[in-house]
Amino acid sequence: MNEDGHVSISRRGLLAAGLAAAVVGSIGVVSIISANAEDTAQSTVVSQDGSTDQSTQLADQSGATPPALLPWGERPVKVKQAPAGTSGREVQALGADIAPADDSGDTTPQAEWAPKGRSTGSGSLREETTSIQPPLPPATGALSDIDPVTINPVNYYYGVGSQIADSSGAYANVVIGKPYLAPGDYHSLAEISIQSSDGQQIVEVGWTVDRTVNGDSDPHLFVYHWVNGQGSCYNACGWRQYSVTTQPGYTLPVGAAKLFGVQHANGAWWVAYDTEWIGYFPDSLWNWQFSHAGVQQFFGEVATSTGLPCSQMGTGSSAFTDTSARFGSIGLINGPAAQVITREIGGVYNVNQLSDRTFRYGGPGGC
């Protein structure tokens, strides 16, 4: 572990291998796209002293084409990238938008296996069991920490804004927090979830604090998807990488408000963060049967191993304070005007609706 509390790539690799071994045979095939090392692009890197330089990264080889404009109507521009291994608070202090989680230089997002809840228009996943055991902080990454035999409980809590409407996707301005994640809990996250009308087909993007997935307690960018009600893995499992500067798993700036969005175009569900298209999930994952949304969800989620969560949601502040987390400027793409309806699920965290397009959510937990 380095001075910033980040787990080394070798130890994170052991953890990922152990988690994959714990679920082998029950998840399916992980699809990873490799890039051609001869095709490169330039990206801006913000140094610790605030200066910038240019670094070479692999470019997308998929041949897929994103929309000319981001979901919120702006032309894409490369994000400002902080040095690899920079903490979430340092990313924000540098005025950067994102940082590679480690200095391995790997440009292929890594598959990460961990519990993932979901909230739908008709209901929410409230509890399940898993063979994955969350590491206690600091994350050890040792294979001995993974017990594929033990069945562990997972309890889910939500603060949600949702809208039932046909659209090509949605976006929102999302406050990035660093909530306290209690020992033994799985994650605390915020996301945009684009779903079919029956809630069985889903594309998700957001930030998560999850020591099992990320190896530390910083907020990281994540993507996820569901096919016919079946979950997959974080950050890979059919994901196609497009950006040369931003990818799932990277560290996000604590306290910043950033735009996140999902839009269907050109035979794929494209995912955007801040000023870039990150990548996409191709329609082939759903046998070309999921090309428009029927439900849009915006929510905070806590997954805990106990019946009363001690972990924080959002920023850890009550939704009725100015320091709480927020989904703002919500918009639907090729759909009606945003008119979200909010609700709290689980009786621990709260939601404060400020307008049709904006609400606050979160809280300190039940301990």
C-alpha cells in the first residue's frame, strides 16, 4: 500500500483473481476489447504542481461512433487527468477531473466482481446473499480473505428519484462524495440507471466507494449492466472502451459536481462523464432488443452486511442540509421534460426533492 492508502496493482490483482475464482461458472464470459499498441492519442495530464504535459495512451479500436454531442448538448473535450494514484481529494485540489487508479499503465478496464443492487419502477432489490466477502480496511488483497463457501448477507438501502417515460437515455449533474464505508460493508454509491419498461434490461453509470472493487476508500467511476434481470460485473463484461483518458475504475474528484449520462445511439448504449464519451455497451448484449428506455432512475445506494447500516450515503450529510449529495439538472434525451418522483427505501437515509429536476439525498447511517 502506498502513502495515499492505495493498494498496489499486484495486490489488487490478487483480489480480483480471488473474486473471479469465487464466482467462476456462475457469471458468464467476460468480454474485453484489446487495443492496438501502434495507435496512440494524446491526453492532458495535470501534475501535482498544477502544470500540464502530454502522455500517450492507447486509442479505441472498436470502430463504433458516438453521437457528435454529449447528452447535455456540448461537444466532447478530453478531461484533465491527474497523475496515476492521486487520491480523490487531491484530484479535486489539482482542478483535474479524474486520475488512473494506479501506475500500471493498463488501458483495459478490469472486470471486478462484487454485489450490485438495483432500484426499478416497480420495486427494489432489498436483500440477497453472496459468496464474496468484503475486505476490512485497509484492503489486504490476500486470497485467504476470499471464502467462496460462506454465504454472506447483503442488505440494500436507497434514496431515489425516478421517472417512467420513453426516452433515448438521461443525464444529471451528480455531486461526488466520499462517504464513510463501515468495516464489513460492501459499497456506498450514486448512479444513473437507464432501464427497459419491465426493469430487466439496465445500463448504469456512477461513482462508488467499494473496497472490494477498487481496493481503497476513494470514489471511483463505474459502469454496470443487466441482461434479462441477470447482473454482470463492474467495469467490463461486454463493455467497449472508447476514451483514451477516462475509463471505469478511475478515481474521481471528491466534492466536485460532474455530469454523467447514458444515451442510445448507433447500435449501442453510450456512457458519458464530464466532457467525454467513455465507452459503450453494444446492442448485441441484449440481442438487439433493448434500444430505448422506459424507466430512468437516479439514486444513492448502500450495500451493508448488517441489518442496520453504519455506512454513510452520498456525502454523509442529511438530505435536508446544504452539504448533502445532489442529483441536479436531470434531463431525458428524446423524451419528455424531467419530472422525477423521489422516495426513500429502507428507513435509514432521506430524500429532499427541490424541483422536478433536482433532489438531495443521503445521510449518516443508522449507527
